[in-house]
Amino acid sequence: MRAALAIVLFIFLSGSIVSAQGAPLTIAQGSLRLWPEFDDPGLLVIFAGEFAQSGSFPQTVAFPIAAGARNIQATYRDASGTLLMREYTLTGGKLTYEVPVPTFHYEYYVDRPDTGAQREINFSFDPGYAADVLEIVVQQPARSTDFSLTPAAQSTSRGTDGLTYHTLTLSNVPAGAPVDIEIRYTKTDSNPSSPQLAVTGSTASTVAGTPASASAQSWLPYVLIGVGVTALVAVLIYWLLMQRRTQPSRVAKDRPANGKRSASTPTRATASARAARPAARPTVRAGTSTPAGQSVVYCTQCGHVLEATDRFCSQCGTPRRLPKDS
């Protein structure tokens, strides 16, 4: 009897364990981000979230991805919030890789059809698992206008990067039921939103995710260098001027343009030269005489006797000092 009860209990517990292990995974919270023309001409697709069965990991998971997906990255988020890369396989349109924890994160690019300035993107997304909550966030490209989203966004907000984000939230999304998303907008250039961030519409407070003051910071060093060079040149000019002022000045008055001495423009000694010259005795020129009763006139500079007809000293060239009228 006891043996029979033990067998029945073993079968029941085994069935419960197999049932628990075979239960399909469900996503407790999933976030789909669609960024058209972000850093690539195509559409960047990012899907991240966490499974509800936190105690059944590690496990191998598989997610359907769009045909033509490129630049695929399969990761998971560890306890510190860091994304860690994992090896993956792509078979039958499904991205398969192993995650040691219930978090997942993968992304890829898909080409966008060329529809001219009137952009139109139709994207069908299958989360691969039933999702209790599925948040869809679409980033409006920089410099785009007339943006519309179907299904319609429930809220619109401006991100810290200056771009506009359109958000809608779906609940109880069943497995195998793709969500069709249509994105429309007008954009006349082919430049991506990154690095030209925050240039949407008429708002241009930042360019390339950089505050406008950064442009001033880029030329400020050149201004400082220019100011420094100008100050250095000014100091050099001032020094040269001071050197010229400290040199003794030469008196060039009364010197003819040809530099030669003439009877009408005698050379006069400088004040410093006159001060250093000893006083000369009066001399009388040989062969000259002084009329009786007429006083002898001497040169005020060298003491040489002047003739009555001399206007300049024949010895040193100093002009004759005329007597004052009485």
C-alpha cells in the first residue's frame, strides 16, 4: 500500500516538474524602440525586456526578426545594468541565443524604402512571446515634419537629446500576433539624426547634441592666442621706443643738407662738448692791428680776436655777438 502511494506521488511530482519546465516563457515588460534615420539611412530596431519566469534561467530564447536584418547584436543586461554580448544563430528568420538571466536586449538595422521626401515605413513586429506589457517608442527623425504614427501615439515627449519621441503602450499582447506599425513623415535631406541631434523643426538650441556655446569654445583659444601675440608686439615696440629715448640725441640744426660746413652755417658744439672744453686764452692773429681808441672784440667761444669785418670766428666758426644798441 505504501509502495503504491509512493509511486503515485512520484508520478504526480514528476508531471508537475515537467509541466513547469515546459511552460512557455512570457515577457513581463517589453520595450520596442524604432529609430528611423538615426545613425543609418535605414530603421534601427531595438527590443529589450525581462521574462516573467525569473527562476528558470539560463535559457535559450528565440525572437523573430525582420527579413534583411543587418548589423545584428544579441545581448543581455547583467545586475549592474551592463549589456553583454552573446553568440547567436539566425535560422528561419529567428534570432536564437542563450541568456543566463531573464533580461534580454537585441537590435538590428533594416533598410528603409526610398519614397523621396515623403517618407513611409511599414514595420510588422512580432515579440516572439506573449507580453504582459509592450511599450512602443518611435523616435521622430531630426529636421522632419508632418510626422504621424499608426497606431496613434498615446503621448509625445521631448528627449534630453532634443528629439521628439512618440509612445504607445499595449497590454496582453498574445504570442504569434504581430503588431503592424506605420510611420510617415516629411524629410528633405538624407542626413541622419546623429550626430546632427536637436535640429528638429524650428528648434536649433543644440547642434549635434552639443550646446550652442561649444561653437564659441572652439574659437576662444584662437582669440586668446591673438590677444597674447598683440600684447607681445606692443611690449616689443615700447621697449624699442624707450631704447631710442635713452640714447643721447644729436643736434642736427644748422647742418646743411649736404653735410658740408659753409661760411654761413658754421658747426656749433653741443652743450656737453662745450662744458668739457677748457677756457681758451685770447689770441691775436699775426699781422693784424687794432686802431687806436677801438676796443678789441674776442670770440665768445674760443677767445680768438675778431676783425672788424668778421661776422664769424675764423677759428671755431661761432657767430659774432653784436653789441647792444646803447
